[in-house]
Amino acid sequence: MTINCNGKLLSLDQPKVMGILNVTPDSFFDGGKYKDEKSILNQVEKMLNEGATFIDVGAYSTRPGALEVDEAIELKRIAPIVNLILKNFPGIILSIDTFRSNVAKACVENGASIINDISAGLQDSDMLPTVAKLHVPYIMMHMRGTPQNMQQKTDYEDVVKEVLSFFSERLVAAKALGIKDIIIDPGFGFAKSLHQNYKLLNQMEVMKIIEHPLLAGISRKSMIYKTLDTTANQALNGTTALHMICLQKGANILRVHDVKEAMECIKLYEQLNA
């Protein structure tokens, strides 16, 4: 499997790591941590040195119950960060975590390479046409509702079948517009109960039937720390344990807060399957 990033084909046959950079004050794990140029650049350099292939920048917290952020504020937060990172790390593969087409367009025009949309185009009707015109890879995630109300929308008859059906519909819509490089994200923690998250993870290999690269985003999420009766800050060990399961179930990309540990997990997985 390959995706085209900045005119270069990138193989995803070997699992890759996407490092998370939240520039929001209220993200569930690292909110407010990266708010000045030095801390941002230090964290990006750290993640790249530890083996991250992608850096995913977000300026709108999508944790359950997060406050809605005005589009102008999101753009004001993220645009300078994109410019700062690309100026200091030319050639970096920068992913933009947004569900807004105007934010996506502005960031790609400034040099970003991928759009990561938690709503798969459902929150902004212009998102899919915009991505098609930008000719960049598109990560579409499964979610019901919005971050503000998604945890009231977990009434699935069969979460695995309904997530598959969702992607079938959204892929048809995206491909009809000419979007070629599409990555799917099952959306762990988004409009899913604790039990549903684990059912989805346990059967995640069925997502491979879609024949698109698969991204797993479970890093330090509540499905881990609530199970262990701990906190996001103490959830690294649990995250690593589930990352190995994700790899065994077919994940091509791990979206993580802790790049070094995720890379070690991939190395051990590859040795196991050598």
C-alpha cells in the first residue's frame, strides 16, 4: 500500500508512526503543553528523531465534551504553527487534524501534506470537494454526532458492521470526487462505549476488507485508563500493549503521543513476523 505525499510515493507496507502535536489549551492529555515556538519545535524534533514518519497538528480539541472552537480561532492557532514547523523542518510530512475545509485548504496551501478529518466530511459539506482539489491524502474517521454530543450516540446494534457500512458509504462519496489516497480510522473513543471500543479493536482485522490503509488512534485514551482505573498520564504501558494488538490486527499507522515506545513496539512486531 502506498500514498502520495508531496509527489513522493510512501509505502505503508511497513507500519508507520504519526506523532501527535496538539496546539490546543484543552486536549485530554497534552493540552496547553506546546504553546510557544521553542516547545513546539523541540517536540517536533524529538518525535522525528524517535522515528515518526508523520506529524499530526491539531488546533481544535475533539475530546468528549470539548468546547466548540470558532473557525477563525482554529485557523489563527494553527496557521502560524504550520509555517513555523515547515520553515524549520523542510520536507516534513505534516498532517492537519481538522474537519473544516477552509482550515484544510489554508494549511495545504502553506505546505501541509495530509488532511485528517474526524468527521469523514460530514461536518463540512465542502471538505471532500476541497480535498479532491488539493490532491492530498485524506484520513477519514468514523464518528457519530460531534465531539460535544458523540457520547450520547452509542446505540449500535453491531458496532463493527455499522462502522464498516459507514466507511463503504463515505468511500463512495470521496472516490466519486476523485480522492485517491484514503486512509481509514475506526475512531476509537468517538461515539463508542468502553465495551464497543474493545469489540471494535478485537475485530479490527475485518476493516482490511475495505482495502485501504488503516490508522489506529488509541494513544492514552479513556478506553485504556478507565479499564486500568488510572489516568491518561499513567496510560503509556496500556497504550503500548494495545498498540501491539493494533499491529497484529492490521494497522498501517499508529497515531501516538509517545513515538519512541510506538517505534519499539513496531520493531518487536516486525521481529515476531520476520
